[in-house]
Amino acid sequence: MRDVTDAAIDALRSHLAGTADLHHAAMLLHWDQQTHMPPHGARERGLAGGTLERLAHERTSDPALANLLVAAEQAGEDPGLLRAVREDHERAVRVPSELVGEMAEVAADAQGAWEAARAGDDFAVFAPFLRRHVDLCRRYAACFPEAEHPYDALVGRFEPGATTASIRAAFVGLRDGLVPLIAQIAARPDPGDLTGPFPVAEQRTLALEIARTMGYDDDAWRIDEAAHPFMANMGRGDVRITTKEEEAVLAIGLFGVLHETGHGLYEAGIDPAWDRTTVGTGTSLSMHESQSRLWENMVGRSRALWSHWLPRAQELFPGPLQGVALDDVLHRINVVRPSLIRVDADEATYCLHVLLRFELEVALFEGTLEVEDLPAAWNARMEEYLGVEVPSDADGVLQDIHWAHGAFGYFPTYALGTMIAAQLWEAAHVAIPDLERRIAAGELSTLRAWLREHVHRFGRTRTGDEILRDITGGGLDPAPLLRYLHEKYGALYDL
Ligand code: ZN
């Protein structure tokens, strides 16, 4: 016979399992939409996803969940799980289900408008949808009247605990360090690109060979093509990454796979105790992005990794790579070149693309910028931060899908994650003194095990801030990223 204690925990876990199942189904719909669904399915798929989201929201805001939490706490449920679920509940009860449904519906319509606007380079086609998203997000923010800044509530959807002020403080330090570094690099000779062709089948072979040493498991993972690569997880036994390969450019497919594998390792490394609960996933988007960026850039584009893998790459691509020296390959896969498109940006300029979006989003919700003035404001900042002239809105303000989804508050997590990656990278070198030697020997499992132990296994039962403080003794800090970039690019560009 089971006692009351177990029953209370079982009741909470069973409620969470139902919600986790809805997230599971929504993730699978999303994965299918981005990989296999014919384009005309977009609207119905958007609505179906919206229904799942609304159902999950109803479960999370269910008053019965509050009672289950109290009983489970008395029964000794894990405090980290209780905290995360309580936060979800308290957030959800503030937001009416109708608003959640309306946001999903506008997103379903806005995606088509955004695609048309981008294809025709006509911002005016998208602007009315963007205005509706901004209005809905204002209504969402108004559900949290105690917030210091209306944007805080929007960021909180993706980055619990972060505020406009805390992000701004970190970004100012980052921008002041990055802008002069990029100017210094721009004054040096450009090393050029690795020139192909790099047949895509061999690209996939190389990417998967490296990914398997990271922890990609053929029995629990799969890889497919998608126009905008991402990772989708349906539990630890079903991790799906996506990629896009171009024959002319090795870097897009190869480093894209390492990036998404980094995301997948996070999900695959979560303690099985949190399976089928709402805490069995990454703790925040920034912590997630720290994992992908660490593997993609700090490991993937490093001298140590290429000293091991270059001979194999030369075997697979004898035409373009035979006889090319390690130094040349390294410089060319780490070329810094201010450019228009965020997703194609190099490691040094990437964060400036994100800062620009953050500043524009904050201005929209402070009421100092109107939707129709976005293109001009975008172009002015591109010029100021990156010295790049924007030739068209399609390659400017219309380039990302996030605003079509109404995902204001999402962008900052990319730069926060990049900063956290550098903080973890420094800490990993202290914890594993021979880390570089191991990577150069093709051995990545020690790093993976360290990340699993200190980051992955907790899922959402620890906040990103708690994880970072336990590892580094401090909070978010742009200094390690600036140190890392100065050291790496100082050597590559002879600064
Ligand atoms: Zn990512």
C-alpha cells in the first residue's frame, strides 16, 4: 500500500505529465512544420499549435495546481521543482487564456505576411501584423503591473529573472568592448574564405563524426534539413536537430550541426528524475544558447579541435583542403566581417546584431519608437554599430522570423547565452586543466561530463543564475567573453 506522502507527489507529477505531453505534441508539430509540412499547411498548423498552447496554459493556470503544489511540498517534493512550477503557475494565472489564444492566432497569420513582405521587400505588408503583436504584447505586459519596465514581462517569458535594467547593464559593457575590437580587426587584412566545393554528403559525414564524439547518439537522435535550423526534443530518447548545407560554404552546415548538437546535449543530459515533468528541459533560453555557442565556437572553431580533425577533413575534401595549413584553415573559419544578416554573423560581430534588436524592442515598448519607424531606426544602428549600409528591408528589419511570432524579449537571450558560454568556458579550463590537450586528442566526453554535472542535469530545478553562481561564484559578466575574443582574435589577426 502506498502512503499519503507518495500520493500527493504522484498527483502533482501526474498533472505535470499531462502538461509535458502537450508540450511534447506541440514540439513535434513545430518540428514537422519546419522539416516536412507543405507550405500551404502553415495557417492550420499555426492554429493547431495555438490550441495546444492554450490547453497547456489552462492546465498551468488551473487553481487545482496550486493545491497540488501545497500538498506535494508537505510530502517532501523537490524544492527546485516546486519553485519552477509555482512560478509557471503564478505567471499563467495573470494572463487570460483568451489573450494567449489571440497571440497564437495573430502569429499564425503574421507568419505568411512576414514571408510575403520579405519576398517582396515591402515592410508595409508586415507592419499591420507587427502593430497587432505590439498591442497584444502591451496587454500581456499590463498583466504584470508591478514590473519596473513593461519589457520585463516579455523577457520573463524566455528568461526568468532577467530585467530590462540587468540586460542593459550587461550589454553596455559588451558593446563598449566589442565596437573598438571589431574596428581594430577591420583595419587588418582579410584572410578570405575557404573555397569549395564541399559536397554536402561529405559535409554531413564530417559533422556527424564530430557530433558523435560530442555525444550525438544514433539511437536517440536524428538529423533533418530545415531552412532555419533548430533543435527539437521530445524527451531524452528523441532529440532532433536540423541543418542546412551549402556546397560552397563548409561553415554553415558544419558549425550549424555542432551548434544544434550543443542544444541537444543539454536536453539529453537532464536527470531522468525530471522526465515527463515541466522542469525536464533547459532552465532558460540563455543557458541553452550558452551550450550551443560553447560547442559551436569555443570548441568547434578552436585550434585544438582542428589540429585533430583537419586530416579527416582533408580526406573528405581533398580538392579544397589538401595542403592547406592549419593556421590558414583556422583564420578562414574564424574570419570577422561585419555583415547584414545575424544568422550568418561571425563570433565577434554577432552580439551587436542582438544588441540592436534589444534596443529597438525596448524603444517600442517604452513608446519612443513606432512600428512604421522601425526600418529607419534599424538601418541607422547597423551603420553605427557595424558600419554596414542596409540595402533593403528584406536584408534588414525583415530578416528574422521572431517578430512574426510576437516573440519580443527573445533576442537578448542569444547575447546573454554567448556571455554565459565564455564564463563556463573559463570555468571549465580551471576544472579540467588539460582540456585543450583532450580536445586536440579528439576527446570531448570530459567536457560534456563536466557540463552535464554542473549545468544539464538540473533541468529547470535550478535557475540559470543559481547555476552560474555555483560555477563562477558570480553572476552574468561580459568580461570573460571580451577576454576570450581579445585573446583569440588578437592571435589570429596579429593585433
Ligand atoms: Zn541556438
